[in-house]
Amino acid sequence: MSVQLAETTRLMRVYQPTLIPGILQTAEYAQEILKRSIERHRIPDDLEAGVAKRLGRQQLLYRGDRRFHIIVAEQALYTTVGGNGVMLGQLDRLLAAIGLPRVRFGVVPATAELPMQITNFVMFDDKKVMVETPAAELTVTQPREITVYGQTFDTLAGQSVTGEAARELIRKALNTRTC
């Protein structure tokens, strides 16, 4: 994600079906994700710098007047990244993120009907959408395509649970790791 683009965005909408979005990742979780990317794509090993940069971007959650609407599928709470210790810390971080004043966090329950085949995406206002694939990051700028992503996000937001109901799903995922 471009820091400059994120800094000028008033409303960032994020959907992630299988992982926790970078803007909410703990250092340990981010390290595991980035380590896999370095290995898979055979890029220079700048793991520490990558983790620091990812965590630095999280300052956007606390500065300025931008807002974040972040939705994950329930599967993201269960996808193991780095083992139980990493996941326990990450799920605890999500419980804290629900209380952030600029963040609306939702979880689409596993029982919700899938509106269509979808992948992760980040919307920057109604100007640009970024989609990560296994091979590349795609940038969508065509207004009609951005509208489709907006409609898809609205559908997912309508299916998601927030507040105490989201906390309950996170606690349920936490309990599967502590039993």
C-alpha cells in the first residue's frame, strides 16, 4: 500500500478473506507474512525493514481525520500464520482494534452466503482499488470497476457483524487456540 495514497485518503475500505490486513497486523504476524513473500518471490531479504514499514503505516490509524472500514471473513481469524503464539497475539490485537475511534471493524461470519467469488482488496475513497494476487499487485482506476468494488464492499459490510458480535467471533477463534 502506498503511504502517500493512504495519507490522502479520507475513507479506506479493506476486505480480506483469509488473512489479517497489514494495517492491523502485529509485528510477529507481519514478519511471518513478509518472510513467506521473500522466500516465494526470491526478493532481497529486507525483513526487518519491511516489518518496520508495515508497522509504521499503522500510525495512519491514529493520525489525521481519515476513517477505516475493515472487514475480514471469519476464515481470517482461523488461518494460521506463525503458530498459536503469533495467532493469540494477533487475535488479541483485533479485539483492541475494535475500540479504535476511526476504525469500523467487521467480520463476515462463515455462515454468510458468498455474494460472488471475491479476493482481497483495498479501496482508497472512490479513486483507486488495489488487489493483491500471488504474483502481482493490481491497481484498478476505471470508475465503473471501482463502483463494482464499492458495491461488493457494501454487500460484505451488510453481511458482517461488528462490535460485541465481532468480539464474540474473535474470542471463539481465540478459544480454539488455547484449548
